[in-house]
Amino acid sequence: MRPMNLRRLTSMLITAIALLSASTAMAQLRIEINRGVSEAVPVAVVPFGYDGPGQAPIDAAGVIAGDLERSGRFAPLPGDDMISRPTSGREVNFTDWRLLKTDFLVIGSLLDQGADRYLIRFQVFDVFRGAQVLGFQIPASADSLRAASHRAADMIFEKLTGTPGAFSTRIAYVSVTRQGEKDLYRLFVADADGANPRMISESSQPLMSPGWSPDGRRLAYVSFEGSRSAIFVQELATGKRTEVSARPGINGAPAFSPDGRWLALTLSGQDGNLDIHVLNPATGQLRRLTKNPAIDTEAAWSADGKAIYFTSDRSGGPQVYMVPVDGSGGARRITFEGRYNARPRVTPDGASLAVVHNDQGNYRIALVDLETKSTHILTDGRQDESPSIAPNGSMIIYATRLAGRGTLAAVSTDGRISQTLAAAAGDVREPVWSPYPTY
Amino acid sequence: MQTKRLFIIAIACLLAAGCAKSTKPDEDAADAVGTDGDISRQAGIDTGAVAGGTEYLEPGMLPGDSTLIQETVIYFDFDTARIRPDYSEALSAHARRLVGNQGLNVRLEGHADERGSREYNIGLGERRAQAVRQVLMLQGVSAAQITTVSYGEERPAARGSDEAAWERNRRVEIVYSE
């Protein structure tokens, strides 16, 4: 109980401080859906009932409908089109919903239990069959209502699609704004829908390459605050930062191992030869994995933690290679299509890599099948980069440029769904999707 | 480029010739080099030819070097760390200056244009900085005087997503400190 209160208190404090700083609002992300599947499933999410005094503290139905719509797989019915607004099962008249050609119906209530405690109760109905397919109630406190709504959306999504939802996850990203003659670099963490941005770090020197620990509690990143690159690990709940590598030369591209105990990183030493290393920050143990005069960087761990994929230009231009972590073998080339493949990220099922791929002069995000080595281009920008895969494998978030500004975008792994996430001001870049939350 | 260098050499000769005569400072030569040793150590200050003044040369430097060392940005072609031949004179002047003053340190800050992935571009910037470092070391500069830093695409000199901006960002900046 005690750690929960401390974390909540800390996050409230941080939220309060963030709200006081008006510039935080500038990095709030706004999501626009560009392309959903034409066969998006029609769903009606009816505004939830509320038994407490005054106005409901949250529009839970709105959060759920927004999540389902953002996935690109569902088309929520506008509230104005709803013939009736049931909040309990016995109020449901299936004829109404069949008339509206809705496939699924979500109804619910927010129950005030006093002392800032609530219950989010919801039911999902298959309209055609006229039967309930899911019913649940989720307890929440006053400041976890939004999180509880996302949790409901996760459950509904999983029930209706068979895939776990990723609506309770977060994204980290870098925001750069111009302050007079200088740039201000900031690292943010926000909900996956862009809400609640929280500034993690701020600097007048570049910040780059954020990476989540597998428990979602820490972020590793590169900072140039000492007028050279160094790698920091920051604990999100407390804000406590540790400098884990400030060796001479380059310190770059930090990546936590799946068990959270190791960090893969790029070091160059004074001679400037970039190579992949693995570091145990707790013991200080450092092992070198590549020894090639080429640029070897951008490490990404395989799901079992036994291999690292990375970018190397040892064959002339950047391609993706793989090297076993235990040193039992040399690096093997993975990508063969196209003259530029870099910045690999492994899909959760281990079957593919998302990469930055140069397609006739345009830098685009592509998926490379690890078995067949075939390349499937997912995006259509000119400067697409920094792909990061949702923990359920369904969406890839990445950085792109729109109207001269750095913007984030997301695309489904089959390429059919796309959306952009634009900041109000400045550039946003380097999005990284968090792991599933650990409750 | 050639004409400018000839001009500089011509002026240098004139100055050398004018050394023996007594000189009256010009009104607008308030910053003339004269005998103030500090000025020539600051990057970007015009220590160039002033009629009636004397070029200040630090130990090891040759006449004309004080102008050559004003060239502190080396630009690169796309996807390469090859140093174009037109920079070799300026780099030699920097090398002579560093060899002549072991207490002087230099930071070579490497950069890349925005295209492609960020950490790979850190590598490209570093490769360029290392290329300049090699040139300096081959001319006798000690490694202890040189630090390289790569900013990749993170600190562009020019904003924009066109060739004009990209070619101004592919660079190494030479920054002196004591």
C-alpha cells in the first residue's frame, strides 16, 4: 500500500509542476486518423451513466471510443446518431442498434463509492445475436479513472479482436522548440493517446535515443549536457538520474535487455570506431560485441535476450546485422534488399524487424521478415525514421516530417491504418512505445 | 578561392616589406593586430591584412596562416568523410599553430545532414571529425591536443529539408580552447 501512495503522491506533484509550466502544453500531442480499414467494425459506445453528484469526473465512454477508433479497427457511432442511451442491460433494445447497423454495443456506468473511490462497470453486446459477450467492473481512484477507462478499452479490444489492447501503454518522445536563438530539448512521457504529457528531462543541449526498461520504470537516454554524449538512466517515479556511461568518445544508442539487467550501447573510444558493447550498470561489467572498423550502432535485443540486431556499414552502406550476445559467433547480415537498412527493432513475436529503409531516395519504415528476408514498406514519407513497435505488435509509431515540422505518426503492421500525432509547437521526434504496464 | 589566396599572399609580402618602415596606425585599425597576442587566438576575429599593420604569427605559423586559420568549418560531400583538397592549406595552418603551441587544444565537432537514422548519423559525424583529426596528427599534432565530438544531425547549422541546407550541415567545426 505504501509504495502505491508514494508513487501517486509523486506523480501528482509532478503533474502539478508540469501544469504550472505552461510550456509543457506545447508538447501535447493531438491525434488525427488518416486512414482506417474500410471494413472497420461499427461499434456504439453509449455515454456511461453516473450515480454521483454533479458532473461525472470522466467521460469513460469517450476514452473507450477514442481508443477503439485510434486502433483503426473500429468505427464508433457518433453520439448524435444514437436512438437510445441505455446504461444497463435491461434498458437495451437490440432493434434500435440493428437499425443503426451497429455490430457491437458497449454500455456502462460510473459508480461513485465515496472517499474518491469509483467503479467502472461495463457490458459489451453482440447486436446481431442479441447477447452479452463481456461484462466487467473495474475499481478506480479519482486519479486513476482515465487509466481504468483505458484498461476497459484493452479488455473490449481483446474480446472483439483476439489481440490484447495497447491502450494502457505510454510513449516517450523528444520535443525540440526554438527559444530565441537556441533550441530547447525536452524528453516527455505521455499516455499512448498523447494525453498527460510529463516532462522527464530538459536541456539546452541535444537529448536523444530514449529507451524503456522492460518494467516500464526507467528510461535510458543520451544527453549532450556535458558538451559530449553520455548515457543516463532515469527512474520515472522519483526523477533520480544516474550517469551510466561517459567514456571518451561516443556513448550512444542505449537499449535495455529483456531481463532489464544489461544495457547494450555504442562506444567509440578516442579513435572514433563505433562498436556495440553490453554493460551491466550494477556491476560495471562491460563486454565488447563487435570489433569492426565500420560504424556499428543502434543495438536492439532479440526477445530471448540471446542476440542483438544492429546497424553496420561494413559492407559499404548501412545494413542490419545480428550478433550473439554470448560471443559464440560473429555478426551475420540480415537485410539484403535495398542499399540502406538501419535502426532495427524486433516485433514482439520475433518474426520481423522494423527498419528505416531507403526506397529510391525516400527514407521509409519497412518490415523485414526474418525468415524470408522479404521487405514490406509500410510508410510513404520522405524522412521517416525511429520506428517503435507497440507491445501487442499491432502498431508501429515513428517520426516523420509534415509541413516542415517533425511529427509522430503510427501505422499498423499490415500498413492499412495510419494516423499522425502532431505537437502544437516545435518538433517531436524519436517516439518509443513503453512495454505493457506492470500492475 | 585561388584569387583570394594570391591576394592574401600578396598582402603578406607587402606587409613583410613594410615591416622595416615605421608605421602610423590607421583610424579604422583600432583592432589592428599590432602586438596584442590575444586577438589571434580568438576564432573568427579579423586578424587579416591592415595597411601599415603587422601580421601576428604564433610560434610555428607561416605568413598567411593567421588568415587561413579563420577557416574553421570543413564541409563534406554526401555520404563521405573525404576531405576536399581545397581545405588542405587551411588544415596545414591549423596544424602548424597547434604544433607550435602544445598548450592549445582543439575540439573537432562532426555533423551530418538530417537524412537517415540518428545514431548512424552520429557515426557519420564522428567519421568526419576523425578524418580531420588524422590530417592534423599526420602533420605532427599530438593526440592529446585533439578531442572529437559528433552531434550527428542534432545541431544543424541550417534548417530546411533541401540540398542547400543539407550541404551546410555536413561539416566539421574546429573549435579552439586552452
